[in-house]
Amino acid sequence: MPRHYNISIVISKTLDEFRGECEIDIEVFKSTVNIRLHSPDMIEKGSIKLVMKNGEIYKPMEKIYSKKENVLDLYFEYSLFPENYTLFITYDKTIPYDKEEEDYLKILFKPQSNLQNRLLATNIQSIEARKWFPCWDEPEFKATFVIRFNHETKYKIWPTLPAERYVEDNHKQDWMWTHFVIENSISTYQVMFTLTDLDLRFRKEYSYHPTIELLKKMSFLRRANNFMKFSDSVIEKILNSDWYRKIPKIATSIDQLVIPTMPEDVIGKWSFILYKESLVTYRKETNSSVHKREVALTVAHAMLHQLLDNAISPSWWSDLWLSEGLATLLHVEILDKDCLRLDTNIMNPLSYEVQTPSQIKSLFSYPIYNKAPVILRMIQHIMGNEFQDIIKNYMNTFLKSPTPGDLWNMMQVNMDNPELGNPTMKNIIGPWITRKNYFIVRVHRNENLLLISHLQEEYYIDGYWQVLLQWIPITFTTWEQLDFNNTTPHLWLPPRNSTEYNISVPLTHKDGWIILNLQQTGYYRVKYDEKSLKFIADYLKFRKYENIHVLNRAKLIDDTYYFFKKGEVTYYRFKYLMSYLWRETDYVAWYPMFQIFRDLSHFLLFEESEPLQEDMGSILKTLLYTLSYNEKSDEDDLTKWLRQEAVRWACIFGDKECQQIANDKLREHLEDPIKHK
């Protein structure tokens, strides 16, 4: 097991190659003749030696490298007894400019004043550390680091850690050594460094004190200075939030580097975040409110991801979803956003067994950022007010290497019906994170009752068809109560194939209805019987639609379209529901409809789509009449986003007035981009 890495890297003038020397302090727990570690395929057997504490040297008699697994096996002539050793390895690495590799970011910036600036940064997302230095490249193996860089003095190494030192190289003119020390034990995937000769300036610095508990530095090119005030305000909001105060502060410094261009939007690891300049700069005079939102989300997620990854890095790759999901959930809550929406085609499991490099890389994918916070939001509403304190205790109790199982064990679920078996949180949540299918709840009428039950669908899994059932938290309100704020579930559908566990709601009126899954707090769809869907649509069309929570208005559109695509709801019924949107002026309620437009966009080329385009065009025309085409100084960003999307799709659907106004506004923008942005 590794305890400490001592790494020296000599980088060439043009940043295209380096020579590395790696000393790893390891502890052997049982006698063995084999040491196995991850490594780049660039090590000669003669460059490896193992040194005991007494100075005795062992040389491997055989070296076997597996390119598929990136594993280096070293075999020694005699057994290595339980003791502490130091493993010495020297190696070389080439970093070409004309070839893109996933383990690094290398940029040649456009020449300025006959000087072409360069930047080299590691891009270690999962298992790329092994391409930079020999190591035990799994998250459970944590160690301290000392890394020394030998480089030209024009280059600066980031992050600037508190223990960093600069020493002049006495053997090479205009060269120096930069030393930085990571005193906390971290996983290899958390290591990151950047080397550049860009002229970057500190924007702001916060000294350590009890309420902030963080030294924060943001560096940038001079030109960006005036456009980063909004990013500052986002970071301030995070630092002053209740959630921030509950996160253990492992690193006392986070460097944030803003560079003009890079393929990725953000790269962030231990004590360091690298941003693309366009995603943290905002200029009110020229940038749209949509870009303002992108800046807020980018900065908030990067900062919270960094803090959480420092505090609760996983024990194994399949647990990565927890810290990623928490970062998204927290930044949504802190920024006061109203909705976490899951795209209907993203249903992959969050957690599954991985072993090979390709399987590990597959975990760093879109579903983690999308599905994980939705599942955690559901848990948050199950636990109620206890959720924040449980997360705080979890992060402090299982510091550095927690598992989701540790979190489930800290949660107790109290159900009204002990006959259901008093399941644990692990029983309840396990299938949500390990299966890729949505669960579906059915609402149907039976004389004077509304019945809530599992919709039993068969899925082809592991070679055969099977029905999947799961514990489902049920929240609902009726046409009489209209209480959408009680989102803690008091009723549950158990994973049992029996009608005796159906939930019944008495009907006091033949046109009565209920709405399930209040504020989208559960990760499941609801299929209403035809009469219930009609009565709900009638209320939206002819009564005060705002009485139904905006997230449930959005969910009704989203779920109904899903069942329409499956052929289980007619177009007439879907059209009848969505026709209420001519009254709707909330962007959140419209959001799923805009996603539906995108989903149907390939269909718009065919004549068969004309009725749909006419229906949609008519609704959008009425909406734009209500909103008007011109922004108002006092309206919020959500209204601006709604107008932008409505105009876009009205033009696509062929609205002549919309197309004429769009042409006029484009001409005005070209004539005066500042006044007409």
C-alpha cells in the first residue's frame, strides 16, 4: 500500500516531453515476491529498484506489463517481508502537440507581440494518473505527495499550495525548481497541475478566518477583470450558505485559473479549478440572461464539486455518483433554482460493478450529473429536515473514504405501516441506483375510489423478461386540498405483486382527481386513467392553474408525452392537456414542452407534422402576445428565457409575424450590438 509519493519532473522548454523520477514509500503487509501497480508503458526494468529501511537494495528479476489493464507486475528473486520500503522508478513521457490525448490538455495560444504562450495541464478524470507517474491508481489508495518541477523561469506551476517553494536551478540558466506539497492523503485521480507562461493576475484573495475557512484565489488575464464580478457574487453566495458551513474543509486553499480557451469547460481537482474564460465572464451589456445562468451553474458546480470531492472521495469508482450528485443538488439549492429535470432517455444505473479501464471511464458520464441529484433530492424529501444534518455527520464521520452504504446506515425510515416489514434505507434506495428503468405508478378509477398501484411492466434483463417492483414513496393531493407543499411521503407502495397493497383515495365527486409525486420529489412516472387526465386538464384550462404547483404542471406534460410516445395515450388527449399552455407564463412549466419540440424536430420535415406545427404555433402565438416580443427592464431571467425559447420555436413552426420581427431585431443588432444585444 502506498503511503507517500515523492516525484521529480523535468519538463522540456516546449512542454512536449519530460523525464520523471518517482519514489514511492510503500508498506507490505504480507510476504510476497510480486509488487503490482499501475504504470505507463515507458519503464525499463533497469530503472526500477526497491530499497529497504536499512538501505538494502532489491532489483526485480522480471517485469511484465499488461497494456489492457495498464498494470505493471514486478517479480523479485526473494520474498519481501512485511515492512516499509521505497520503490524508485525513472521514466520518460512524450506530450505531442499534434495528437490529442485524454490524460492532458496542451494549448498553443495565438501569438501576442511575437510571443506564443503555452499551457500544459493534467486532465485526470479517473484512471489517467497512471499515464503521468507509476502509482496505485485506485481511489481507496490515498497518500501524501511532494512534487518537484524543473522548468524555465518564464513558466509558473499551479496550484500555488501553502507549502510551495521556489528554488533557482544552479546548473541551468533561467531554470528553476518549483516544489509543492500535499500534506493531506488523497487519491491519485485528485492530483492536478498546470504549467503556463500566460500573464495571469490575482483577482481577489480571501484570508482564512472561522466563517470562510478557505483561502480562495482567482487568476485571470487582465482583459477579463471587469467581467468577473458576477462570478465573484456566485462564489460569495456559496461561501455564505448553510450548506457550505456543513462541508468539512480539507484543503485550506483553492486556486481558480481562468484561461482564454480550452476544449473542456472546467477541470477541477485537489485545491485547483481550471475554467474556460467564456464560462466565468459575464458582461451585462452584451451577454444574454441564458449565458448569465451558464456562468452561475458552471462556477457553483465547480466550487461545490471541488469541496465535496476533497471531503468524500469514494472508496471505489462505482461510488463516484454520490459526491457528483451532492455537488449538483447543493448548487441547485444554493442558487435557488426550482427544478431538477431528468431527460426521459437517460435511465442508466448510477452504480454498477466496474473493473476494466473502459468500464471505469464509462462512469464519468452524463447520467451521473443528471440522475444522481434527482435520486438524492428524493432521499432529501423522504428524510425531511434531518437530511442536512445527516449529510454533515456522514461527511465528518466517514471522512475521505465513505460508501453510499455508510450513508444509508445513518438514515432511519419511519413508515406508518409496520406490516410492510420496516425496510431499511438500503432496501428502499438500492434498486433506484442499480437499475436503469423508470418505475411507473398507475392511477385508475374504480366506482367511487381512485386507486394507486404499481404499473407492472416487463423488462428484458439478463436474458429473460421480468417484472420490476420497488419501494415507491407516494405523495399526493386532491382537487379539494390542493396542498403541494407536504412532500414527505407518508404512504408507500411496497415491491409486492398484490392488489391488497394498493392505496385507495375516496372520491367525493365524480369529476374528482388527484395528482401524485408532489413537486417531482419522486423518481418515477405517473400514468393517469383517461378521465383523471381529462379532469386535471379541465382544471388547468378553465380554473386557476397556478393552484397546481409549477413542477407538477411540468411533470404532467412530461409524463403524458412519454406515454403518448409509447402509444398508451392518444394525441388528442395529449393535445388537450398541452393546450392549457397558452395561459402559462412560467418557464419551468414550459421547459418539458421545449424539450418535446427538440425531440420532435426531426419529424417536422414531414407533411404529417403539419397538424402538430399548427397546434404548437397557435399556442406560442398566444403566449408571445401575452409576453410581447420586447424585454422589460423589471422582468426576471426566467421570463427572458421563456420569451427566447418561444420566439425560436414560433419561427421554426412558421409564424410569419415572428419571422419578420426576428429579421428586424437581427438587423438592429448588426447595426448596434451594444444597444441591441
